[in-house]
Amino acid sequence: MNKTLNIKATAVSLLVALAVGCTDDFEEINTNDNALTEDQLDATLAGPAFASAQYAGIHNGSYSSPGVDDQGTWGIATGIISSTFVQYMNTGYSTDRNAFGGYEARGWTRFYTVAVPALQNAMKAAEGDEEALAILKVWKVFMYNQMTDHYGPIPYTEAGSGAEKIAYDSQESLYDDFFVLLDEANTVLSTSSEATSALFQTSDRIYAGDVESWRIFGNSLRLRLALRISDVQPQKAQEQAELAVTNGVMESNDDSAFFEVSDITPNNLNMIVNSWGYFMTASMESILKGYNDPRMEVWFSETEDGEFRGQPAGGLNDQFGTTEFSAFNNNVLGNDYRETKPIEILMAAECYLNRAEGALNGWNMNGSAEDFYETGIELSMNQWGVDDAEDISNYIEGTSTPVVPVITDLYPDLDLLYTPPVTVPVSWASSEAEQRNQIAVQKYLALFPESWETWADLRRTDEQVIYPLLNTDNPDEGVGKELMKRVIYVTNEISSNGEAVDAAVELLDGPDTGGTRLWWDVE
């Protein structure tokens, strides 16, 4: 276990080197693999370590670190897992049919051998700097939240301690600590006399150390987490959501969080979606085409016969022969933009849609659900370069509904529902049930391509947005052709830290399968 969760001198050197391509001491650090040790971390290395924690914390890898990380990190940790489960893209891998096939390990390994050590190194190097530590606490919540919402109980309080065996923490206890950390961070960031954290001004690839931006990010994250626990801890959820809005959440796209890529920290999605053979899904086609959504042409490309054609999820190998499906738009999401297109982390559009749902819950979100819903849609459009006010207005007022994918014309015997899962229009509905479904659908679109959060949100709301799979290779109870409930624990953890994993399964209150619901997923 210490192999995966301990901080090694070589890892420290690598992590810093990954993040400091724009700093003066890059060459010295990058060419001295084994000299840097934990006790040599001083304030000058806090920023580079934080940048590395950011990049690894969003599950991207750099081809500048061969043997340790590479551009396949996103493809395996995200593309083959959550992006496939939520049908943002199809891959043809086993996860397309709800079977893991060993792919569950990549995200876990990269998180605990790269992201966690980098974050801990940044915290150690930043000791004594309140603003820097507050920002790091916010990022810690973001990083660990994504992991626990994938796996359930995970190593947290003992992660990186160097112990031979590392205990797992319950998901409820993690969430309790998340809100404590966000409280501590907001207290510091809201009273700071500094506009910028000097330690992070040049290395922070998200907000360049801007104190106010990080404060807003933290409270927007708080709102996200409040909704996550709304079914299991409704009173606490309301308190935290209202506190988030009172403290201040994202109001415009200028507040949105993107990671600024570079030549040594490229956008992995752009590098691989077309080269690995990812395609548009039938679920995405059904929604985007039915709504006449202008984002469809931004995200995807027409086939040679001039069609936007989505591939049904869960198809068998070679089931569709030589049928061409829409690839991703090379002019936006292609490899040529791997070093220029920022990576989406948390968007203002999502924040407004979260407030819309909160308003329907009866929480004080400082506005109406309908207004928040429509603003969220508009901001998402703007984010992707759709700026024509009339086009956006027509979309928001649209009464059309999702359509049957065109693949059914070629394969009429497909076991696809001929009534699409989404039956509501974009125009704000009159019933609360339909309004909740509308918010879920628009959040599904607004979150694209950040699928870690999308998968968690679909599991929590249980709103029908995507088609069931055509086939399943997973016989476990609770899986079948429906949405996977969690990622299973990794083999090397079971073999090297078995007692802790057994205890974690007890905390799960169910078997270690993709069909066991997480703590907050109760309905």
C-alpha cells in the first residue's frame, strides 16, 4: 500500500517538473530526478506543486513524463469510464457495456501517485501562508470529491502518510470534512487584504492566484456538494446551499474555472477523442438534434453523407459494420488544439442550473428557478461561442423535443426505445416534475465534456436523460443495461491493502460492484 500512497523523492521531483514549464528553475528541477526530497520543499515550490496537483487532479497526463504519466490518462480514467457511462461518447471498450475490464485502476493510481503527493507537497511548501493554504483546501475538496463520488469510501485522512496499510474513510465523513474545509477557506479568502496569493501568481493555471476567484469557486463547489447530499441530509443541504449563495457563487462566464494548458500540460481530450475512435452517441444526437441545439455543430462533425449520426451505447463489436458515426469537431476538440484549448473544470452555467434546482427545492437562491434555468442555458451557449441573442432566445423558447436517432432507419431491429428518454422541450414547463427533468437535461449539456460531475448528477437525480444500453456484459445486480452506480476497487489495493478494502466494502453497505449505490444515492 505504501507503494501507492506514500510520497517518494522521485515523485516529488517529477510532480514539480510537470508543472513548472514557465518558471525559471524548470531545467534545474527537471534534470535532477532524485535530489529533491520532502524536507527541501520551500515556498518557491508551492506554486509548481499546486499546478501539478491541478493538472493531475483533473485526470490529465503529460507526454513529458514517460513511464509515469501520458496522454492516455484522461482516455482511461475519464473517457472509458464516466464519459462512456453518461454517453457523452462511445468507445467500443468493455465499459461501453458496463464491464470494467481493468480500466477502473488508471484513475485511482494516477490520483494517489500523482495528484495527492503534489497537493501535499504544495501544502507543506505553503506553510505559514494563509491565503495559499486556503486555496489548497478548496482544491483538496474538489479533487477528493470526484474520487469519492466514483468509488465511495476512499483513503483520505491517512492518504500519503507513508503507513504500510491505509484505512478508508466513509463517504459521509469525507463530506463532513469537505464543508469544514470550505468554511475555513472562505473565512480566510473573504477577509484577506491580498488580491492575489503571491505563491500562486505565476503557477496557478486556473485563476493565477486570484483570491476572490478562488473564494467564488469554493462556494460554487459548496453549492454543488449541497445538492449532492440533498436526498440523504436535506436540512444540511439547504443550509449549505443557502450559505454558498450568501457567500457568493459564480455569476458570469468570467468566473468559470478552466485549466490553462501548455505544451507540457496538454488537453488530453483534444489529443485522443478522434485518434482513439470516440464517437457521438445516439443519446447526444437525440437531444441535440431534437432541440436544434447550435452546440451540436460546435462539438461534433457531420459524416461524409452530411448527417449527424450518433452510435447507440452498448453495441456489440462490429454490430454496425462500416456505418459512419459523427466524430468530434476537429476545429474545436481536435488534436491541433491540445496546447491551446483550456480544460473545463466548473462552469458558471452549472452554477445557475444548480440554483434553479435549489429554488425548486424551496431553498433561498435569491431568484426564481425559471430565471436561473434560462441564464444557465445562455451562459453555456456563450461559453461555446454561440452569441447570437435571437438564436439563444429561440432555443430557450423552443417547444420541440428530442428525436429518434437516425441509426434506427438503417437498423430497424435495434432494441432502441422509439420514444426518446427525454420528452420535455427546452421551454420552461408548467409542472415541477418536468421542470426538474429540464434542469437535469440542460445540466447534462452544460457540463459537457466534464463527465465526472455529470455521472454523479445523473445518479443523484435519477432523471431519465440517456438511452439504456443495447447490451450489457455486467451480470451484477443493480447494473444491467442501466446507468452504472459506482467504480469498483482496484486489484492491487485488494491484494496489498485487503483488510482496509474489506472495511470499505462494509462502509458501502453493499458488494464491491458497479450496482451498489453510494451513500448519497438513496432514491
